[in-house]
Amino acid sequence: PSGPFSDLSFDSPGVVYTLTGFGGAEDSSLQPDPTSASNTVVRVNRSATAETFAGTVVSTGPSLTVGTVPFSATNTRMSVRVYSPAAGIPVRLKLEDAADATHSVETEAVTTVANAWQTLTFDFSNEVPGTAALNLSYNYNRLIIFFNFGASGAQAGAQTFYFDDVLFVTGSSGPSGNT
């Protein structure tokens, strides 16, 4: 069993970060921040042959887990700092129960700047249409991030994205988007 979710900064001593890319995002790795070499971030290279669902599982524990995200009726948000080569890129965040992948929830935010950092907020009480709704009784302990979800590599070309500071946000829910 995994413990509680801890914010992910990708430069915490003693934490082993495992990045498991799939569908054309296999080249996901810890790298220096493109704007500050002293900061470690995750670089995701989305290939020119990427599937529409290319993504990266981020884990710090056994069975590709990150600890249980402590959702409640009033705490349904997470934020991720992202660096995208273009504005208008959909970023999807998915949480699953590592023991039962059918227990999942997905939400999206869209980048508004190119080649600069911005913090996107993901409200899991506002799931992507056609995907499962947030179920507070589930044990969400696996995190997956998808850049440019829905676009194939053939459509978008090869793209490089970065992300950092995956945080659980407490307080009243607000709209998904960027801050």
C-alpha cells in the first residue's frame, strides 16, 4: 500500500522519481530546467510518431504510485508548472488507482504562453467529458500527464515539454485553467 501523496518537485534528496513514458513519450527524463540549470524538472519529448494518447506515468513508490491523493468534497485540485513550445496546448492530468485502473479521473487545462513557465490548475471535480467522474471513495495513487492529448505526432510534429512542481491544492474549488 502506498502512503499519502507528497508534492513532487523533482529535486528532493532521497526521493527516487520514476518516469514511464508510453505511446511516443518514452523519452521522459529528469533534466535541468531550461531557464534555471540549478532546478531539476521533467522533460517529455513527444515524438513525431507519437500516438494521440502519448503520456508519462510519474511515480515515487512501488507499482508506479505517488501516494494517495487526499481528495475531499472541497479539495479537488492539483497544479502543475509547465513549459510548452506553444500556447493552446491541452495538458491532461489523469489519476488512477494502481490496483484497479478502471478507477480513474481525468481533467485538462490549456497552455496560454509559449516557451515560458506557467502554472496550470487541474480541478478533478470537472472531469473531461466522456471520462469517469471523481469518486471520493477511490484510492487515486497513480499520476499520468499527457501533453497535447488528442493530437498525434504526425499532426503536431516532434515536441518537447517540461513540467515541475506537481502540487495538491487545498481550499475551495475554482475553474480549471492557468494561474
